[in-house]
Amino acid sequence: MDQQFKKIIQKTKALKEDLDPLAKTFEGALFKDSSWVFSFDESVQVESAPAPVVAAAAPVKKEVQERPKTGALSLVLFVGDTYAEGKGEDLLGKMIQAMKLKPGEFNRIQFDEKLDDINDLAGNLTTPSVETTNLIEQIEKFKPEIVVSLGATVTNILLGKREKLSGIHGQFFDKSAGSYHYNLMPLFHPDFLVINPNMKRTAWIDLQKVMERVGKI
């Protein structure tokens, strides 16, 4: 146990000093941005105790549960993406990597600035604007199990009403795009998280809910 603790201390120190590859990931950024980082006392010496002799246990067969068939073509669709390649930090990309999503399991839809001009949110659901129609068609095309709406604007467009993101983030809503039904989960926008890094932990907790639903944890 002492040896394991020593390894944890070494790993944590490496993260803190950016010497570990994990430090460059979204999870590593969360670790460094939070108050979880340990303080180190270099004078502490950890002695290794003799390893106990443990009898080999019989292998345990794990039951693999099949995921229910939902008609989905992908796991997660992120809508409202504002990242432009080569410009700034791709925080959403780091989030996706931390979620263990592979190519083909997710898609990203760029944010259409004209969505900001829509004021009648309820009416926009019955008589959608061109931009809203394009968004709905993209959801129908990719058929994701979960749509993650990035930021308040896209979230309110898909909900058809004005809500404070601080009160509904991380919650799931049953929605439909044409005849296709999906779960919508609002998330703080990556641009907001760059400005407010203290909210990254909250966003990560929300993303873990998505990971659980799509079988990644």
C-alpha cells in the first residue's frame, strides 16, 4: 500500500509540473484548475513494505449487457460549436477526447450566428426559421442518442423557450427532430469555460452523465 501511495504522489507531482501526458488533456486541465492538487513534502520518505502473498483467485466472468437498439446512428451530437481550426484552443475537442468518444461516435455542428436573432422561441418551433430548420435536419441526419447543446442560445432554440442555463445544465430533456426522438442535454459553452475555468469541473460532471448513458463509464 505504501508503494502504491508513493506512485500516486509521483503521478500527482508530474501532473502538477506538466511532465505527464495527462496534463495536456481536458481531465488534466480540470485536475490542475481545481483545488485537488496535493501539496508536496520532499522530505517525506516512503518505505516499501514486503508484498503479501495472495492466493490466485478464480477468474470472474463479466456479463456484457447489450445496449438497447434506439435507431441512433451515433452516440453524441454537439451543437453550437464555435471552434475554428487554427484559431484558439479547441476545448471541446479535449472534452470529447476525455469522454473516450471515437470517430464515428460523435459529430460537431457549427453555431449559426443568425440563431441569435430569433426572439419568438415558441413560435419558432411551429414555424421554424431557415437556420432552425437546418439544425433540425442535421439532428435527423446524424440521429444521435444524445444532443449536447452548447450554450444558452442553441439550448433555448431546441427547447422552444427561454431558460437560464445555470438552472438546467446537466439535465436531460426528451425532444424530437421530425420523427426522430432524442435526449437533449444543455452544457456550458466551451468559450464560457475558457473565460471561467472554475466551471470546468461542473461541465465535466455533466459530461460524465452523458458518458454513462452512452456506455462509456
